[in-house]
Amino acid sequence: MADIERRSVPVHNPRSGAIDFMMEIATAEDVAAKADRLRRNQQAWGAKPLAERIGVMQRWLGEVAKRASAIAEADAIDTGGCHTSYLQGFITMGNIGGWIEDAQAALDAASYTGPSKAMPQVEVRTQFVPYPLVGVIGPWNAPMMLVLLDAIPALFAGCAVLIKPSEVTPRWVQPLFEAVAQVPELAGVFDYVQGDGETGRAIIDTVDLLCFTGSVPTGRKIAVQSAERLIPCYLELGGKDPVIVTETADLERATTAVLRGAVHANGMVCFSVERIYVAEAIHDAFVALLVEKAQKVRLNSDDPRAGHLHPFTFAPQAQIVERHIADAVGKGAKVLTGGAVEQIDGGLYMRPTVLTGVTHDMLVMRDETFGPILPVMPFKTVEEAIALANDTIFGLTANVVAGSPEEAMAIGLQINAGSVFMQDTFLTFAKNRTVGSNAFGASGVGGGARTGPEAILRYVRRKALLTNHGEPADIQNDHHLGKPGGH
């Protein structure tokens, strides 16, 4: 009976548009069975000293290294050949290797063993207790990298992890878990299920902590379901990230940085530049140079590894981008280059699209576009630019290009975003192993840094163990408690 009720869904190849993969949907029973197994195995995994877990992860790193090319190829098929996809094997190795070096120091920095400052006769010790089972529900853009950004530190922390890749991009899990299978201790606490929204809901019903990267509407549903179970959830829900280009900025530097920040990976990155504010005095010159550079960007339709822009990974996203452009044009904006979806050998592509005459009444300046769109809007004063940058429900990243780092910093300090990149764009990878950040507004929910050494603290409960080495307080003589010198 169970076999009859199983569902499979077709998965399209973004380059050809053809169905080349059938994905079997995991049932709620499948999810529960895997969750039970992972929970049982997590007890031993979580009890291991961190040094032993690091040794296991070191062996996994070796297995990933053997399969780096196959992992990259699978991710590239999923995304349509994004340049970043071909680096995924190495990015994963860097992720694992970074935590091998950083995990112990990160936990040590957050722990304490010693006397209480309030009651010196009481010894205080920190214990980190991992959440037994962490669920990670991934997006279709940068599908492997964003799932592992959460899964890997959770494993180092001592959790078991159950992941669900997006149903749009499910192929990458097979070569990755071939590497996992070679490390039995890890295979016991790290697993995946394939599926759609129903599978995702089943995961939330079984895990102790949930990580999700995706859209605001889906994030709201996940937050409600997690709240009903009173489990923590960490949500990264995209952005509408601005860049401010001041009158003193070098035009060559500014246009190069803005173009890459807006169209890298076809603009389908949560921290892509989606709003461009340029000082009125240099607006026309900036736009002219931006258009010139944008027109030199080539598609990768003839060679996935050679071009700059790959097809839309998720075909319906092309319709959203078209709707944003049509809305802007209908309200007075002008398309200076690009602007049309091109179908090439079944894939849907769009060249870098520069828009002028945009306002905050337009979708392209308010809703996440997730495409290679560069809407440029002039500003008169820096104060106006900052107000425009902060006029959003989002707050993931922002960017400033000015005549000097000091000028950029003065502006960056006033922008409401979790990370502000100055004198460039797309610097988020520089945070890795260095510092964490918290998104503002609808871009992030749940608190706790997703990157940086402290990210591992998301996945543990911090427990305080207190031992009184003095005499216990006597109820008959406790009137002095709470007074200076009282104990």
C-alpha cells in the first residue's frame, strides 16, 4: 500500500528545459523513520569529545576531496552551470576544514570555568548540550552551499542533521552522500530526504531546531509551525540589497563592483545588489559606463564554464523578473540594455538589464527581484541616499562605494543591514571564519550569527553547572542574602 501511495515529481534541467530527473517524494513516515534513527545515533555522537568528532569530520573531508569534481558537476546541472557551482567541492572542503580548525576555539571562547563573580565560593562551569536533531530545508539557488552552511557546524556541535534540498535542485545530494557513506560514524547522524512542501512540514514536526533559507512567504509558514512546537528556527529570507555610490566615487571602480554585485550567478543570490543609488552629479556618467560594461557580459549558453550568466535555475523566476520590469516600464522607467528573457536550447536567459527613471513605487525597488536587473536612481544628498537605502522591509546586506574608505564607513554605519560592504560589493565570503552578523527586518529571523566562529553556538544549549564550596544558606539566617558581602 505504501508503494502505491508514493509520489514522484519531475525535475527540469535549467539549461535544456527537459525533464531529466524524477524525484521520489519522502512521506511523513519516511521522515519519522529517519529522524528516529538519527536521534538514536546522536546520543553517542553528542557524547564524543569534540576532538573525536573533529577526527571523523577530517576523514569526511578526505572523502569529499576525492569527489570534488563530481559534486561540482551535480550542483552545476542543478543550477544551470553557475560559475560558483564548479567551485562547490572546494567550497565544501573549505567549510569542513574551517570548522576543523575553529570549532574548539569557538566553544572555548563561549565557555567559563571558575568562581562566580557574585558569589566567589560558588564554582561555575559551562556545558554545551547539542540539540539532538537539526533540520535544514534548503533553497534552489546555491543549493548545496547554503544547506551545508547550516549543517556542517551543527554536526561539529554534536547534533544529528536531517536535510531536505529544494525539489528544484535535488541532484547534488547523491555525490555528497556517497562521501558521507564512507564515514560510518557520520552516516549515522547525517541524512537527507527528498521532497516538496509536505516533506518540509514533516521535517519541522520531527526536529528540535530548524534552519531554512528561502522566501518570506514560506518563511512565515515555517515560523508559525515552529512556534506551535516551541522549537527554535533560524530563517534567512532574502533581501533587497542597496548600494550607495557617492559623488566622490571612482566611476571605474563603482561600475565594476556594482555590475558584478548585481548579476553574479544571474542575480539569484540573496545578497545581490538590487537597488542602486547614485549621486545626481555623476548619475549620467555612471549609467553610461555601467551600460557599456553590462553589454560586454556574455551568457554561458554555449559553454557552462565560459560564460558569465547562466539560465534561470527555476523557470518561474523568469516570469517574476519580467513582471518587475513591466511594472517599472509601465510607471515610467526606461530599459537601457537587456530587458528580455531569451530562450536558448530550452534554457531561459536574461542579459544584464539597466533601468533608469525608477522610483520606490515600483516592484523592482521594493520586492526581491532575483535576476540580473540593475535599477539606478539618483539622489541629491547623502542623507537622502541613506533614507532610501533604509526604506525597505529587508536588511541582509548593503554596499557603499565612495571616494575614500572613511567616507564609505561614515555612511555604512547608518545603514540598517547585517553586513555592509564598502568600496566593493559581494564581500560576504570575507566574513567566513572571521565574524558573524545578524540580518535586519524580514531578511533574518531567529538571532544568532550564521557565519563566523560563533555560528556553532546556534546548535547547542548553554548549561551552567554551579557548585557551592561554602556552607549552604540557612533559612533561619538568610536576611543578609543579596546585600554586599552576603552569601
